[in-house]
Amino acid sequence: MKLTKKLLAVLLSLLVVFSLCACGADTSSSKDDVSSSEIVSGSDDTSSEEKTSKFEVKVVDANGNPVEGVMLQICKDSCIPAKTDANGVATFNIEVTSEHKLSVLSCPAGYEYTGEAEVYMEDGATEYTVELSEAA
């Protein structure tokens, strides 16, 4: 069972890499984690007047405790991955619209996500909470 979960995690990681390649994202960075401060949403215009908003996803267990190490992505025209920190929070520097969809890509050992595969956000949302279950 553990081997199956590890294999699933590897396959999901490869899926993320292939998704990013297909979307034209630069995957040549040597960093394992994508820092949300490195992600800029919107047009290619990098003027100082460009507006970005912060969107936070908090991941908790059934008891409301934060879960670290959950891989998420938010997609519209392209996908942006992020991993939850020790507080169970993943931050995206984007302005969310109803066209954005959030997905849980992988969970740490002992947890599973049984909710909708893709959750569409509301216009202007600034936060969202995902609840994980204990793995069976």
C-alpha cells in the first residue's frame, strides 16, 4: 500500500511537471519548491503599477489542525503550483476570478482528499479552506 501511494505521488508530480511544460511555464529552475513571491499573475507587463492580490488556501485535517506538505495548484489559462507550509497555508499572488479552479495534487502520508477534483473559486476570493481525511 505504501509503495502504491509513493508511486501515485511520483506520477502526480510528473503530471504537474508535464502540465507546466504544456502551459509554457519555465521548469528549468533548480529549486524544488515554488515560492509564491516568485509567481506573478496577469499580463507580461511587469510595470510597477500592476496589481496583484494574495489568495491563501488553508489545508486542515478533520480536527482543524493545519497540514503541511500538501501540493495544490490553481489554474485559469495556466496552472500555478504551491505547497502548504507548517501552518497549512499555501499562498498564491493572484487576483482570483470565477474562472480559477483549485485542485489538490498530493497529500502527505496518512491523509487523503476526498472532495471535488476541481473547485471553482468565487470572484475576488482571498481565502479558501480544504479539509483532508485520514487515509484508509
